[in-house]
Amino acid sequence: MAKDDILAAVGDDEVETLQWHAVRTALRARHIEVDDAFSSATDFVAESLRALSPAGFPLDPRRFQKAFRNALLLKPVDNPTDFVRNYVLDVQPLQVDRLRLGIEHWRSLTRRIEELRAQSASLAGILRIVGRAVENEKVIATNSWQIARLEWEKFCREARRQEEVIAQFRSVAGKAEVEAAAAAARHAALEAEHKTVELSIRTSDAEQLAQMYESDKAAALSQRANAMAPLKDIEGLIASIKKAVELNLLVRRDDLLHALLSAVVVARGRAPLSEWDKNTAGRLER
């Protein structure tokens, strides 16, 4: 089937496609089987284009027909712009209001872009500041961690040293406990020995003599104290007489002075001081 079979001349250089029924009649006249299950030519073209379309790029029937018609009428291209407008792009009426809205929208977008650029620059400055702050915080955290690690290592060394000191103290304490036990045993032995010696001393003749001496000494001191009581009275009386004489209280009172002297002699006679002193001295020498 050739191109002339489906085209018909309508002018000097113009052609148009034949109607489908004419094409169908011509095909059947040539004994070509024709599938006439389509209700219209439009459905046929749409189905044909669907079958001929590459995967993922379906062909639009209207645009295909326009391009096919333009291809049939293709002339030498003098102006690419006119070619694109006439043969490639769809003819769209110019809408002034929509164009104005588009221009205004484009201007608003331009202003918005400038604002976003300024905000982006500000954001970049903020990000730089934040980056420096984060870096400083990172440095501070790293230094703090290093300091903490050094402190921890120092603490571990000190703990190990303290453990060694404690181990030494435990060793010394163990030795001290052994020595204390030995000292306690020696003390117990010495105490038992001391008690034995003390018991032997108490039961010896020398101890008995010492106890007798201490008893006699205590009795002698008691007797001496008893004997010294009248002497103290006499000394007090003599002191009173001396004071009375010094104060001239006994002038022309010979009778009273004689009575006082007699009292002194009597009191002295009651206490044999000379003999007691001799006896006491002899006892002490023994």
C-alpha cells in the first residue's frame, strides 16, 4: 500500500487523507484483511498509536496527527523558530491577564529568591557561628574528657598505692599481732612468776620481819602523836604567857604568873617526853 492510496489532492500543493471507509474499501479490494472492530477512525488511530508507542513514552493521537500532517506538507526550513512554532508547538491563544499574572508571579518569585538568598547568606553566617561554637564545645568536651581521664588515671595510681600501703599495714599488723600474742604470753608468764615470787616473799622470814617493823613503826608514830598533844598545849600556853608578858598584862600579878608556870610544870610532868624520845629513837634504830 503506497502513500498515494490514502491521500487525495485538494489543491496545487495540498493533500488530505482519505476517509476511513474509502481506505477500508480500497484495502478490501486488494484482498487485504481489515479489522473493522473500531467504532471510529479516532479509536483506530489511538489503538494503533498505543501499539506503536515505545515503552514509557505513549504517543498523543492529536499531536501525532498534526505532526503527521505537517510531515506530509514539509517544506525546506528557512527559519527554525517558525518551524518550531508551526510544526512542533501547539497553537495556544495569548491570554494577556494570565500573562500579566505570570509576570507578576515571576517578579514575586524573583523577590522571593533574593530574600531567600539573603536569608541563605544569614543562615550561612549563623551556621558558621554555630559550627565554631560546636567546635569550641567539642574542644572543651575533649579537654574535659582528657582531664577527667588524667584524674581517673591519677586516682587509679593513688588507689593502687593505697592498696600497697594497706597490704604493708596488714603485713605489719599481722606481725604485730604475732608479737602481741607472744608479748601477752610473756606477760602472762611474768605475771605468774611475779605472783609466785610475791607469794614466796610474803611467806619468807624477811617479809614477816618487815611487816612486824612496819607495825611497830606505826604504833610508835601513834604513841608519839598522842604524846605530842600535851606538848602542843604547853607550847601554846607558853606562847600565851610570852604574849601577855610582852603586852605587860602580868605586871604586879605575880600570883597569876606563878599559877601559869605551875600549870606548865604540871603539864610537862604528865608527859615524860625525854623518856619517850629515847624509847622511840631506840625502836627506830632497831
